Amino acid sequence: MTDIAIANNPAEHRYEARIGGELAGYCEYNLLSEAIMFTHTEVLEAFEGKGVGSALARHVLDEARTDGKHVIPVCQFIAGYIRKHRDYADLVRPDVQRAFKI
């Protein structure tokens, strides 16, 4: 498996995934008082199929849990990841779950 380093870049409002120091993908967000809204996730074409998107999703959701933040998955990739990995569904409030079909 490829080593994927993920770090928060608050100035850009995104988490960035890097492989060998090169940007491989990112997950954009808006930070709210009690929640984090994930708005877009993108994996750069050269890095597709290397698990970058899943690594980003796991990382951002684990960090939201650690920070005690609810998740608003506007990004369809993050919403889909939560649908497939039900252990993250508790991060999404029930009213928001209905809105995003979680």
C-alpha cells in the first residue's frame, strides 16, 4: 500500500493528501461552531485508484469525531463513504442523515 500523508491546511480550508510529498488529493470543508461541512473531495488523476479518497474520508471523519464535531456531508464522496461505513453515521445528526440519505 502507498504511504499517504494527510494534513489539515486551515488557510485553504481543506485536508490535503500527499504521496511522496506530492499533492494527491484534498477534501474541502467549512468549519462551523459545532459541525464541519465537507463540501468537495478530489483525487488528482495521477493518483486515482491508490486509496487516496478513502484515506482522506477516514482521516477527516476520525478527526471530526476526535474534535467532537458533527458532520454535514455535502460532498457526495463523503456522504457515500458514510453510507458504506455505518460506524461513522453517528457523526451525522438524524435530520441531516435524512437530508443526505445516510
